[in-house]
Amino acid sequence: MSETNTSLLTATMLLLVVLLSQAEEPVCRQRGDPESPQLFKDGDIILGGTFSFHSRWKDRQETYMHKPLPLECTRDFQFAQSMLFAIEEINNSTDLLPGVSLGYKIYDTCGSIARSVRVALALTNGNEIVSAPSEEPCTKPAQVQAIMGETSSSPTTAIATVIGPFHIPMISHFATCACLSDKSKYPSFLRTIPSDYYQSRALAQLVKHFGWTWVGAIRANNDYGNNGMATFIEIAQQLDICLEYSVSFFRTDPSDKIQKMIEIIKASTSRVIVAFLSHMDMDVLIHELSHHNLTGYQWVGSESWIFDSQTAATDKYHILDGAIGLSIPKAHVSGLKAFMMNVKPLNLSNNKMFTEFWETLFSCKFNQSKSSAEIQRDCTGQEDLTGVQNSFTDMSLMPIFNNVYKGVYAVDLQLDPITVSSMAIKILTLTLSNIEKDIVHIQNIHFKTKDGEEVYFNENGDPAAKYEIINWQPREKGIVDFVSVGLYDASLSADKQLVKATYIFLTLFLLMQVPVSVCSEKCPPGTRKVLQKGKPVCCYDCIRCAEGEISNITDSVTCTRCPPEFWSNNRRDACIKKEAVFLSFEEIMGALLTIASLFGTCMTALVAYIFFRNRKTPIVRANNSELSFLLLFSLTLCFLCSLTFIGRPSEWSCMLRHTAFGITFVLCISCVLGKTMVVLMAFRATLPGSNVMKWFGPAQQRLSVLGVTLIQIIICILWLIISPPFPSMNFKEFKDKIILECALGSAVGFWAVLGYIGLLAVLCFICAFLARKLPDNFNEAKFITFSMLIFCAVWITFIPAYVSSPGKFSVAVEIFAILASSFGLLICIFIPKCYIILLRPEKNTKKNMMGKGAIK
């Protein structure tokens, strides 16, 4: 037979056994042993209470051979005392429920989910065995009007699930799980403590406020810890906070699991730990951490343990020094402390819980080694608890006591006067519709306590979320002060929820060093974040921005490219205006070229002056003195036009520099060409039968110069009309500089101007070369040949130098070519004549000019 068939057969047999047993016993009977309340008082209206009087249960190995034994616990019932105080206060009041007494049934769940469910059923059904004929319904009203409790979220969830279908109101004072706000699952649940939905968000904002982006997390392995941490992680991701690890912990975990968790903490690099734990879990965790000396961490705690004096007392190795977290705001309930200190066992001798509790207090005060019998013998029942220092006499949890107190009053104030009157004369019949109405009344209630605190619930049955920010400040002798350093109010706008006290900064920075907990240090301005492969978004490398890009904020994910006119500074955190580069008069190169230009101009003017003073001498009159003066004038313009290339380019300077250069150089070369043709034609005219000079007289020379220059003028005019040169900014040559230059506009126009100049220069060179050996003592054609040779060499080398030179250097090359060619013409053509005029005047005769031989 297969395993599936076997399982089905077993299940069928068990079902038959259950049905037969029910058929034999036609009574309404609670299965198992009855649950008796630890504290009980009869009254017209009964309130139920479920509290964890004890912090833990003792582990034992079950054999499943016998019925499990009851849980064994250690004691603590301050919350129950708060409930009793509120009930006594209401019963003694003449304004609240006059003529009606409140009773209670209070059970100890010991933090056990299974026991919590049993207690909830006991409060709902009662423990009596009632015989009932099979034809009548086995139903009856609920035993209690409402249930106060539970302390922890997981037991509360279990109870709320069980009693939800019966719509019995349940008000918790310390169950904070956000899951309990779901009215579709827990319709009858309310609470007087804020939901963890707000606490988790507040913790995430607190962590972000201190710049802790790389944290570890420890959560309780129950509804409280798992749901609270889930919300924290969700909000943390939105705030760019990364979790290096997130581990679960429960106080009953085996040692190997705890050891594994400790190894994770040791291996981590984060220095901040967010602990979403109950105070019971935290006490066990501190004990384990102390064995491994895990100190030096910044702890961020939830409200369950951050304000717990027992947890602080347990921390003997200062593991939690400087811890910061959220706590329920401080509260005061008048008369509650005196009520708790006035507990007397003799008045409650029939109550085993009070008697055992008194024995514990008495042993704490006098002699912890005494046996129970010795304590009962020595105890008078009138002992004063004022001097006892233990968890019961500690009032640090007064805000939670106040929550219990408010819950009782919320139930009391929702009771309808007609219903109360009916209960007073013992004829009340509770129905489901009545209880549902009570739940609505409680949820809509709004009142103030006697100490002035407002109490109300929202649509989810939750109160307003307000927290104090608590900081642990160690003092002498191991004492820890819980100092309130700020406030979180969820009712305010998002930017005002976290209200800080300035004291927090003095505390954290003067008394201790605030830890830095980041996976990667912040990327300073000038860098950008690059995520490390395979790691969370908080782990990254800081890469410096490339040239021309900046980032001016911390932790920038991108670098922004500067506008074209700007460039990044050395730190890459700001764009600075690029240096405008052009050939200026102030810089050395510009100054030298200016000096050379002015020197050439002065030198030309001096030559012109010498020629004018000696204009009637044969050497000046030879070869058309008019062309000589016109050539000197054009050379002056050539030297001066080079100055238009220096300085900041403008629209007019760009158009002037190239056109002036082109026209003046054509004028200059046309004069040289005219002089060359005069020399050539003059010697050709000496041949027999030659009549060529009549076609190349002074008038024809002037017209030839004018015609040749006019052609260049037309080319320049067309260039300026079609696409003239214009000032532009060159961003390509240098990354960090702007080259201010004159764009050619039309490259065809520019090269046409240069080409025409080159054509005339070549023609002039050929003519001069042909006339170089003509007979004459002073053959000017030889000097013209040398000048044209220099001119052509300069402009041939200019072309590659101009094209390859960047920025202002191309302008300098052009100026140099202009000056070099101008000086070549001036020196080669006019300096030899000046030499004769000034130093060899005896040679300056017509006879010598016409004679043979060289100049000596």
C-alpha cells in the first residue's frame, strides 16, 4: 500500500474516533484542563486581561508519551497592576458607571502563543461544563466585555485571530506589529501604543540623519521583529541606506545558530546595528555578546528595549553604551506608583499569584537564599516596599503602564448608559450586534485622562504616533541615564517629523565619538560614484571627473560637462571660464612682432626720406623713381598691415587684415614687376630697330600697376560680399582654452588672394631672372631676383607652417611671412642704392650707371 493511501486511512480513522467520542458525550465541554485566572474579581461587568507576568519559560524535552506539563515561569506583573488600578479608580468614582462594578479575569500567558490562545478561549467561553440536549444550540454570551492585552505582538496576533469572529474588543498596550492594523483580519483589535509602521520609518530617518548608510540588523524572529524590520528595510532602501546583513534571533535559539550570528557580526564592516528586538530577547543577546567582547558598536533600538531598565542593568560590559532609539513619550499616572507599592498579601491570601509575588519581593529585600517556608514564616504582610529595588518597584515603564490605564478607560467610557442600567439589574443579554456596536464606540472615542493626555484612535484602531528619541548615557558605577534628546511626531509634515534637541550633538560628540558606518566614504565634489560589482548600492568607488566635467555636490552619480566657453578647474568641482587666447600686444611674441613691424615701417620711411633728398641723383632717377616711391609706400603699408593681425579679433579687424594684406602686397609686387619690366624693356630697346619703350613708358607703367592691383581689389570685394572673414572661437585646438581667431569665411576667397599674389611673384621672379645678366654697372634686376627669391621661399614655407600651427601661432606665422617678405624686398632692392647714396657718393653718377663693371 502506498504512503498516500496509508495517510488517508489514518486520517479517516482519527476522524471517526472524534465523531464517536462526540456522539457519546452530548455536552458542551472544553477540551483539556480548565484555565483558571491568576487574578480574579467578580463584578457587573467583567474585563479580561492577558499579560506576560513572566519573561520566559524553561526549556524541556518533550517525549510525547505523556500530557505536557504546565509552563514554568519567572514573575513580573506590573501591567496587571496598572489594569487593577484603573478598575479600582473607576469603581470608586461616582461619575463613571454609577451603581455598576467592574470585575476582572486576568491570565498569565507567559509570552506563549499556545497559552495565549487557550486563555483567549477561556475568557470567551468560560470553564464550566454545561450539559445540553443535542437539539439545543451549544452557545452562550461571552464571559467578558473586552480583553486587555497582550504584551507581545505574536501572542496578540493569535488572540485577535481567535476572538475576531466574535467581535470582542481587544485593546493592547504594547503589541506594535503593523500587521495588527489590518481590519480585515483583526476587526476587533485596538491599541494604545503606536504601530511599528511609524516606528520603523522613524528609525530609518534617524539612521539617515546621522549618515549611517551601511548598517547591520538584528530582528526578533516573531511578528514584532519580522514585520517591523521589513518596513525598516523598505524605508531604508528609499533613503539609500544599505544593510550589510539582517539576521533573526529569538531567546530560545540553539547555541549554534547564535554562534553563527555572532560570527556574522564579527566579520562585518558596519559599525551600526539596528536591533528590532523585545527586551526579553535583548537580555539574552547581551549575555551572548558579552562572551565575545563585541563592544564599540552603535546600537539603534526599538521601543521594546531602549527604555528598559532591566536591559540596562544586564549590560554590565557596556555593550550598549551610547545606544539611541525610540521610546514611548514619558507619562505620569497619578496614584499608580503608590498603588503598586501598597500591595499586601494578607488582604489577598486566597490569591496564590499575589502570595507568590510577595514572597519574591520579600526575598529580594531581605535574603535571597531563604526558602519559601522561611519567607512565609518571617513575613508579616506589612512590609514596606519603598526600599526594594527590583523590576516591580522600577517605574521606568510608566508610559506602558499608562497605555494599560488608557485602555481600561476607553472600554469604560464606551459603555452605553442604557446597557449599563440593564447590567446593573442583571438582565443584560449580550448579542453580537451589541458587541460590534461597542467596538465602533471605542474606535470613535475621544477623551482626556485625569492628567490631561488626549486619547483617540484612527480608522485602524491605532493612536497618534509620537516617540521620544532616547540616548543611553553611561554614568558612574554602571548606571545608565536614559536622556531624551529629540522627538518624532508622525502627525507633522515629513520635513518636520524628526524634531531634534540641540543637546543630542553635545552629548554624542563630547561624551563619545560618533561612529562612521558607511561601506564607502562619501565621494567629494569633483568625483562621481561608480558601483562596485556585486555589492549593494552603498558600496562604490569614487572616480575623478574627466577633464571638462565637474560635480559640485557630494556623492554625485554623474559628472556634468561644462559649457563650451568653460572648463573644469583642477579640483573638478567648478566650471571656470576658459582663457581667451589670441595674439596680443602685451605678450612677448606680439610685442616682438609689433617692434619688427614698426622697425620695418621706420626703416622704409627712412629709405623714402633718403630717396626724396637725393631724388635728382642718377641712382634714384634710374629705373623710374616714381615706381620706387610707390614701392616704398606699398612696403610701408605691408609693414603696417601686419599690426591688424595682432589684438583681439573683431568683425572689422578680421575683414581688414586679410584684404589689406592682399591688396598691399599686390600693389607692392606690381611695382616690383613694373620695375623689372622697365629694366628688361630698356635693354631690349637698345637693339637695332626696337621700338618697345614707347609701349612701356611711365603712363603704361602706372596703368599696369593700377590694373594688376584692381584685379586683387575685385577678388577681395567678392570675398567680402559672398562670405567675409569673421571672428570665431575655436574650441578644438585646446581643451582648456578658447582660441579667438578670424575664420576665413570663404576658403576659396582666401586662397584666391594668396594665389594671385603668388602668381605675380613668380612672374616677377622670372622676368628678373631673365634680366639678371644684362650689361649694367648697377643692374637692378639682380637685386629684384634675390628679393623675389626670398619672397617666394617665405610664402612657399608659409603654407605648411600656417596649416599646422595651432591658434595664435598660425597668426604669428602669417605676420612673420608678411614681415620677412617685406624686409626681403626692402633690403634687396633699396639698401644697395642707399649704400651708394650715403657711403659711395662718387659712384652716384650717370657715367658710372651706364658704364661696365661691377660696383667697387
